[in-house]
Amino acid sequence: MLFLFLLPSLFLRLALRCIRGQPRRKNERRRRVRTRLITALAAGLPLAASAQSQLNLTQGVTEVSNRVYDLHMTIFYICCVIGAIVFGAMFYSMWRHRKSKGYKPASFHENVKVEIAWTVIPFLILVGMAIPATSTLLAMEDTSEADVTVLVTGSQWKWHYKYLDRDVEYFSLLATPRQQIENRLDKGENYLLEVDRPLVIPTDTKVRFLITSDDVIHSWWVPDFAVKKDANPGFINEAWTKVDEPGIYRGQCAELCGKDHGFMPVVVIAKEPAEYQAWLDEQERMQREAKAEEQRLLAMSMSMDELMELGERVYLGNCAACHQPNGQGIPGVFPSLVGTEMMLNDINGHIDIVVNGKNGTAMQSFKNMLSLREIAAVVTYERNAWGNNTGDMVQAADVNAYVNE
Amino acid sequence: MAEKHEKYYVPASSPWPIVGAIGLGLIAFGAGHTVIESSKEIDGWGAEVLLAGLAVIVVMLFGWFRDQINESMAGLYSAQLSASYRQGMSWFIFSEVMFFAAFFGALFYARFIAVEWLGGASNNAMTNEILWPGFEAMWPLTETPGGIESGSMGWFGLPLYNTIILIVSSVTCHFAHVSLEKNKRTPLKLWLGATIILGCIFLYLQGWEYVHAYNELGLTLDSGIYGNTFYMLTGFHGMHVTLGTLMLIVMFFRVLKGHFTPDNHFAFQATSWYWHFVDVVWVCLFIFVYIL
Amino acid sequence: MSTVVGEMDHHDHHHAPTGISRWLFTTNHKDIGSLYLWFSFIMFLVGGSMAMVIRAELFQPGLQLVDPHFFNQMTTVHGLIMVFGAVMPAFTGLANWMIPMMIGAPDMALPRMNNWSFWILPFAFAILLASLFMEGGGPAFGWTFYAPLSTTYSGDSTALFVFSVHIMGISSIMGAINVIVTIMNMRAPGMTYMKMPLFVWTWFITAFLLIAVMPVLAGAVTMVLTDKYFGTSFFDAAGGGDPVMFQHIFWFFGHPEVYIMILPSFGIISAIIPAFSRKKLFGYASMVYATAAIAGLSFLVWAHHMFTTGMPVAAELFFMYCTMLISVPTGVKVFNWVATMWRGSMTFEVPMLFALAFVILFTIGGFSGLMLAITPIDFQYHDTYFVVAHFHYVLVSGAIFSIMAAAYYWLPKWTGHMYDTTLARWHFWTSLISVNVLFFPMHFAGLAGMPRRIPDYAVQFADINQIVSIGGFAFGLSQLIFLWVVIKCVRTGEKAPAKPWEGAEGLEWTVPSPAPYHTFETPPKVD
Ligand code: HEA
Ligand code: HEA
Ligand code: CUA
Ligand SMILES: [Cu+2]
């Protein structure tokens, strides 16, 4: 019966070798010796054997993730054994008790003792599984006594991180260039798993994540930590991790959240505590300065060319996912920006909707996401691109009025 | 055909089911478009299609029931067939119970879980602290986390009267049924008529209560989860009462025409079950929506 | 008009009416059964074609054929069509054809309503499919339509989706009422409950599940409708609601729903394995109790789909334990089947081949289900292709295979012809191999971290997806062989005897093949 499990895995590995022609990229993850042993011993079993080729569950880099991995392997092996017995009996019977061999059917069709046995034994096996499962679960759900707390907010289609005890917060967006997605450039190594600004956390520290959402449900998932928690709008879920090894850990949004659900990765960098502190201080300083700079720049105005250039960049980075690069939107889903009443005649409404969003729609508030200059630029851009040609110019100071409303 | 009554009656063919299917198709299509059109404030023909669908259903019901009444009067039905009808009706009522269960489930979840959690209960301390600071869990939810305020509904007064009215109507309906089984036609008509009148009064008062809730209490369909569950539960109940009353009225006319005998009155019995079911739902509503 | 017909003489009943009106106006359980079966097969092809779009887009990383929004529509409508349009109507079709014959009844208890249940379906699915062509496209929020993606953030077509689900629900409920009433009320004298074939038993319990949960689905879509269009906030925290509440209501329906899609399979397999083992089914009574236990438990496990939503840990534990428990009665069934084969006298006709494949592949799907049930590891599996692999094992190589097995088992009875067994064997073997190439590697993709419902993926999943897609195309093409076999069998073929299978048991084999238009107008005597 093993062949049932074996065959596809063999096939798969062969196929992999043919297609790739080279061994897989070494992963940087720590592997414990014990698992190596099990893996070697159980080389016949595909999931274990394939651990090396990243076909098995991620073992991860935390104590919890390792416990989860072990639990996964345990239950998998139990299932294999039960499968071997059940399918073994079945194939034996198919082989021996066939009519073509002249086998005459027996006439039994009940046996209370046997029936009780195969009700009770599986039950006991399940109890055996439930015990480690329960203790692992209790450990995973204990978010108390964390040293660092990060507020993680999902929105269509990016993550926002905010360090609760410090003045640091920022958005984290997919960094894979559009050309790679559209097959116009070769795909990089971390295709779809790279972001502009990863979350940074300290190692050897209990980090608590408070997870929520601004719009639909997302799910924040980092396989290496065995953390996956839904980001529910209006509610906060908690999760935690304690990473032993510095490194870069990649995950993805794991709840269908609309069009670009496949394009909102999670990247976490774990740094040594000292390094982390330095990074955090630096961030805090930079963000403070940026804010001050922004206030200072309020007085300055930009030229039309500057506005249009910056605006286009901001538009393509933040707006085009919905309203499309040509501003036409997707009829019935995302409104067009071309030639509409608001674009041509309602400059105040336009600034307002970009700054504050529109309740009950996918149009979110950008005031925390973009700088005043960027908002001014993108509004100017939208009012003058694609034949809108209103000639209107919006400056940071104009936008500021709406932000502080 | 001597053994006619032994045999299970299977009609050879009937146009009504497909008419009914067309009707439902039109209703679904029309209702969908009506909703879309009204939400986008555009003109369209959704409402026309919806009305056409309803008309088709009405025609279907008349045709179908006419056939059935004729068959029944022609004595084609056996005891086994009536048993099928009765069982079918009971399972239908069970499905209705489950429909209401979904909304009662929403009520209990909102009240004991969602609102409590928004107020910081269970594993949601941070939900309250960060997202809804200052929000306090309460029921009825007269101020939502988002800050919408509304009044709430007491149980004394109108709701209590309505409860009494419906319970009494259940009793009168039962008396009507008993009279029918004893073949006493005049009490039958009186009790049945009384039931119908009570049903109408209930509906009238319920409408009156809605107006009051909207205008004076500020309790509306969009004033948060308390109003939502209140209107959805009482609204669907009201729709069922309306349907039940219409069924009772049809029964009344059939009684006038001399239909039904003490041992062959499935339609009447089904209607009375339905009425009792509607009544039981109201009692649950009264307890869980109004009193508690 | 029916009054007249009712008076007609016995003999006239033997000829089926002809022309289109036969199908439109019919009250005959066999006609309606055929309608259901053909309808479900067409839906299988439509839903399958959408799966082919999915597989083609996922053949390589990068976006090549469709844009993400359309991809989501394909995923959503594929799931909806397969569940509500292919599997459920196929079972209802089988119920219509077989239950009256198995219990010695002249027809279904409520024949006109039966026809109504069927004819609602084409309208419901026409509306659903038509919405794909609307401005903004059709539903794109997954077959589970989680709020608020399906409310505030959904496209215009949502209202059409909601109403089409409403009428599908009406159809299912009426169909289920009919089945229950037929079974309770129409059994031939002597056909006690504990003598009923297991297919009848499993459908009896399935029908109960349907009546219990379809109205809840109706409630869920109604709340979606009012949240989106009428300003309620059932699923909106600002108004005191909770998006997770949607999931509770949906899965209260959804989990029993998946058993609705497997219990009748159990009945079919329990008919076929004894027939080709030439030995009575082992443990009849325990099969009945196990089915009932599965149905009962299915109301207590719904939140195993929601482990990552942040429920309190006590709730997670409760739902984990209950879910694990379902393995026990399901195991009883599997063991009973094996014990039935044990020391039987087996032959391997096509229905038996499918049944055997079912037992093995369903069990594999069950094992992955059990792994998913373990909350702490489900955190890793949830919303990855591991889940997709799990449910396709139980649905495709489970439910669909059992439907194929049923078709091959009863086709001679339905058409009066034997089918082309060589072609049928081809169908089996190509399906068996390709279905595993299609779904087995998905386990690996999921474990390695590929989320579901994504139109594009990281490069390390490329190889697996390529293999899966190839398996998918092969499996899809294999189903065309089935279509060919069926059409051939309907039109020509060796004349089938009343009982083409040596070991088969049951009243349906006592009537000639093809089964006459009306059977058991006078009830048979059951010992
Ligand atoms: C026919 C349909 C069907 C069936 C029968 C099942 C059967 C089971 N399913 Fe599955 N499931 C689905 C259809 C089905 N499922 C679908 C469609 C989804 C995804 C929905 C979506 O999100 O879109 C899903 C998702 C799903 C999840 C959620 C995963 C996630 O999203 O994170 C879980 C979690 O617990 C689960 C568990 C189970 C279990 C425990 C069983 C059990 O019933 C299995 C029991 C059987 C066995 C265990 C094998 C035989 C037993 C033995 C041989 C005895 C001995 C065994 C032991 C003691 C181990 N299923
Ligand atoms: C009974 C139910 C059922 C059945 C039978 C199937 C059958 C198949 N399913 Fe599906 N599936 C679901 C139920 C089902 N599925 C559900 C509930 C979901 C979840 C949806 C969601 O996430 O919301 C899902 C999701 C799902 C996904 C995940 C999508 C995603 O997450 O983005 C994929 C991906 O590969 C997939 C593939 C397939 C394939 C290849 C088949 C094949 O078995 C289909 C084979 C049939 C045919 C192909 C038709 C016959 C052939 C032709 C018409 C000829 C043309 C053929 C060629 C051109 C080759 N299904
Ligand atoms: Cu965010 Cu999926
Ligand atoms: Cu489930």
C-alpha cells in the first residue's frame, strides 16, 4: 500500500529532476538533527523524504513551529500505518478472494466483537492524538507576557505595521515589479514574496502581534513561525512568536481578500536585539524628521511637471491596482476616473475622497499612507491625465486642510 | 376501478411545476435586478420582471390547487396520499423553523458574543482598547461601536397585546379545526373568521409598531445590530403571518363553498399547522427579542 | 386534466408520453431522475471547464491568460457549480431513479413537486452563469462568500448570486422533502426500515440534513443581501455585528453540506461492493448507525473551518475534538466495506473498480481531513493547497467516483443496454491515474506554503503546479470518454437482462431492463 504514497512521490521527484536539472536551492533554515534522522530512516515515505526538497511542511524557526511540525509528522505517520493496514487487508482480499481464482464466498456478515474493536481502537488512537494537540494549542494561544507588541493591519492589498510602544509605523507593499508578473522580465528568486519594507522583530524575544484589518478579512501568515491569524475588520486577534535565529522569513496573505489576494506577501526580518534596537531608534528618528520636513514643505509649492511626475509614480503604485493604469477602472467594480463629474468639477470632493476614503467601499483613506505632497501630486495627476486636462494644480497645503479636518 | 383507492395516485403530467419554476426564475432574476437598480439609482425593468414572476406564481398556485381540489373531490386520494401531504407539510415547517433558527442564531451570537467582544470580553481586550475605546457592551445595543444611537423596544404594551392576540388566534384556529372534525359548519366559520380577524389585527398593530419605532424611537433597519435582528426577525415573522392569514382566508372561502369533510381536509389542517407554527415563532420572538 | 388521467386504464400508463412536453410536464420519477442526471453532467462539464481555466492559468507562474479578478470568479463559480450544480443534483437524480424502485413504490410521494424541484435548477444556474457576463463580472468571493468581501466589497452581481442561491435552496429543500416522505410513507409492505437498502438509508439521513441546513444557507445569503443593500450590519463591527458571525452561520450549513455530498456515496458503495464480492454487506446495522452518527456529529464541527479566525481556545478545542470523532463512524464504514470483501468472491467489473478506487482515495482524503482537524497544525494548512487536495480527494475521487460507479452499476437498468466495457475500463484507468496526478501533488504544494485562491505563485511552486495542471487536463479529457460511453449505451448496445450483475440484490433488479415507465404500481411483497 505504500506504493500508493510512494508512486506519486517518486514520479514527482523524477519529474522535478527532469524539469529543473539541478538540486534545489539550499534553504537557510535550521534543521534539527533528530528530524534529519527520521527523514533518512523514513526515506520511503514521500512527505518525509521530500522534506529536503521543500515539499513537506515548513519546520520553521521557533519552538512552537517545531512542535507543530512534529505533531504533523506524528499524525501523518499514524495515518500511514492505518492506511497500510486497511489497504493491505483490502488488496490481500482482492488478490486472494477473487472469483477468477475460484474462491467461494463466505457467508458471515456480522461480528459484534470485531465491530466493537474497530470502534474503540480508532477512538483510543484519536485520544492519543488529541493530547499533544491540546498542549501545543494551549502554548500557541498564550500571548501573555510579551516584550514587544506590533499592531498588524491588513488592507486591500498591503500590510501596515505599527510598533505600539514606539513612534514607528509604516506600510509594507509587494515589491515584485509588474513586468515580472506580466512575464516581461525574468522572475527573481523571491518572486511575489518580497516587499518594500519588511517587518523587523528582535530575536529571542516574545513578540506579540495584534492583528486586524481595515476592510475585508485577510490572514497574516508566516510559515516559519507557524503563525496564521485572520485579520478581521473591527476586531483584534492576537498571536505571538519567539524567533531563535536571525533571518528573513517569508509568508503570504492567507484569506481571499479580493483581486490582489495573491499579491500581498509578508516579510519579516528577525534581528539580534541590539541590532533591532538600533534599527528602531533610527526609524523613529527618520519618521519624526519626515513629519517635520513635511510641515516645512507645506509652504513650498511644486511645479506642474513635478506634480505630474510624482503623481504618476504614486498613482501606479497605489491606485492603479483598482482604477487601472489607464484610469478606466473595472466597470461595476472599481469606478473610472476619466471624464467623471468629480474629476472635472469637484476638486474638494476629490481631495477629500483620497484623504479620507469613502465609507463602505474599497476606497480607503490614504492620509496615513501617503505624504501630503504625494497626495497633492496624485490628485493633480488624476485631474490632468487621460484627457481629463483640467489644468488644476493641487499643493500640499491644500491637502493639509483636509487631513486636519 | 374497484381497487382505485388502494393505489397511490400519481398524476400523469402537469404543467404547473414548470410554470412555477419559470415564476421563481423570474422572481429571482427580477428581484436581483430590482435591488441592483435601486442601489445604483438607475432605471430598469427589474421590478417589472419581479412582478411578472409573482403573477406567474399566483397563476400557478391557482391552477395547481384547482387541480388538486378537483382530484380530491373526485375521490382519487387515498389515506396514504394524505399522509404524504401531511408529512411533506411537517417537514416544510421544519425547514421554516431552521430558517428562523439562522436569524435567532444571529441574534444570540450578536448579543452574547459579538457585542461582548467589542466591549472587550473574552480574548478581545485589545479590540475594545484599540479599536473601540469607550464602547461599552450592552443589550439592547442603543449605541453601536460606530456611534449610531437608537431607542429600544419594550415588551409591555403593544408587543404584549400582540402576543395575546396571536395566542388567542391559535386557540380559535384550533377550535375551528375541532369544529370541522365534528362537522359543525357554523362554529367552524365563526372560529375561522375570528382567527382571520385576529391575524389582521396583529398585522395592523405590528405595522403601527414599526411606524412608532421608526419615527419616535429612531430604531431603524440600519441602526445597528439590535435594529437588524429586531426587524429581520419580526419582519420575516410578519411576512409569515401575512401568508398564513391569506391561507386562512382561502380556507374560509373553501369552507363557504362546502369543501372539506371531517376526514378529508388536508389543506385546512396544513393551514392550521402553519398558523400554530407562526404563533410559536412569535412566542420565541416575544421572549428573546422583546423581554430578555 | 389530471382527473381524467387518473381514471385512465392501467395499460395506457406503460407508454411514456413523447415530445418536449414529456420532459416539461412530467411527474414520472424516472424521467425526472434522467433530467437531474443530465443536468448535473452538463454542470459538471461547465464547472470542469472553469477548473481548466484555473489550471491553465496556474500552469506557469506569472499572469498569462486571465486577470486576477476573473480568476477569482472562476474559482468561485467552479466551486458553486460543482457543489450545487453537479454533485447535489446527481445524487438527487439517483435518488429519483432508484429510491422508488428500491423500496417498491410506484413513484415519488409528491410527483408534481418533484418536477418543480428539478425545473428550478436550470433557471437558478442560468442566472448565476449569466451574472458572469455582467459589468464587473460575477461573484468573485469564493464559494464560501465570506463577508465583508461579499457585502461591502463585492460587485453588482451579488444580488443575483443571492437570489439564485435562494431558489437553488428551495429546489433542494423540496427535493429532500420528497425523498423523506417517499421513504417514510411509500415503502412496500414488509419493507421495514431495517430492511431498506443502504442507499435509501443514507439518502434518508441526507435529506434530513438538507432540510435542516439549506434554510440556514438561505438565512446567510439573506443577511449578505441586507448588509450589502439595505444598511444592516450583521457582519460589520461598527454596527455591533461581526464578520466572523457570517462564517459561523455559513459553516453551520457548510459542514453538513459536505456530508450531504458524501453520505449518498456511502450508500452507493454499500450496494456495489457486496454485489461484486457476492457476499452480504458486513455490518448492515452498524452502517446505519454510523451514518446517523456522522450526520449528528456534522452539526457540532462547523468551526473547524474557522480555526484561524481567533476563536477562544476553549471553542477551538471543542471543535477539534468533535471533528476528530467523526473519524470513528467513518472508519466503521471503511472497515465494514473491507470486511465485506474479505473472503468474498470478487470480480472487477467497472462499477466495482470505481467503488474500490473510492474506498482507497476517499480514505486518503479522510486522513488529510483528520490532519486538518488538529487545530495547531491546521494553522499551517489552512487556506493552502493542502485543503484543496483534501477536499478534492473526498469530492472528486469520492463523490464523483461514486456517482460514476452508480452510473455504471445502474446504466443497464436505465437504458436496457450493456455499455461498452472496454471504453468504460479506459475511462476508469485514465481517470484513476490522472486524478492522482491532479490532486496528490497539491498536498505538497500546500505543505510547502502555497495559498489557495491565488492566480499567481512564487517560483518554487512552479514544478508542482505544472504536474497538477497536466493531471487536470488529462482528467478532464478522460471524462469525455464517460460521455461517449453513456451516449453509446443509450443508443445501442447489447440487450441487458433484468439482473446483469450476478451478485446484485434489491428490488430494482426484479423489474425488466430498461425499467418500464411505471414500476410497482401494485406493491411487491417483501419477505
Ligand atoms: C465530501 C466532502 C467532504 C468530506 C467527506 C470531508 C471529510 C472530512 N473533512 Fe473536510 N472539507 C471538505 C469536504 C469534505 N470533508 C471541503 C469542501 C472543505 C473545504 C471547504 C472550503 O474551505 O472551501 C473541507 C475542509 C476541511 C477542513 C478545514 C480545513 C481548513 O480550511 O483549514 C477540515 C478541518 O478539520 C476538514 C476535516 C474533515 C474531516 C475530519 C473529515 C472526516 O469526515 C474524514 C473521516 C474519514 C477518515 C478519517 C478516513 C477513514 C477512517 C478510517 C480508516 C478509520 C481510522 C482512522 C483514524 C483513527 C485516523 N475538512
Ligand atoms: C464536487 C466538487 C468539485 C469537483 C468535481 C471539482 C473538480 C475539479 N477541481 Fe475543484 N473545487 C471545488 C469543488 C470541486 N472541484 C471547490 C468547492 C473549490 C473551492 C472553491 C473556492 O475556493 O471557493 C474548488 C477549487 C479548485 C481549485 C482551487 C482554485 C483556487 O484556490 O484558486 C482548483 C485548482 O486546481 C480546482 C481544480 C479542479 C479540477 C481540475 C477538477 C476536475 O476534476 C474537473 C474535471 C472535469 C472537467 C475538466 C470537465 C469535463 C471535460 C471537458 C468539458 C472537456 C474540456 C477539457 C479540457 C480542455 C481538458 N478546484
Ligand atoms: Cu489579503 Cu488575501
Ligand atoms: Cu467541514
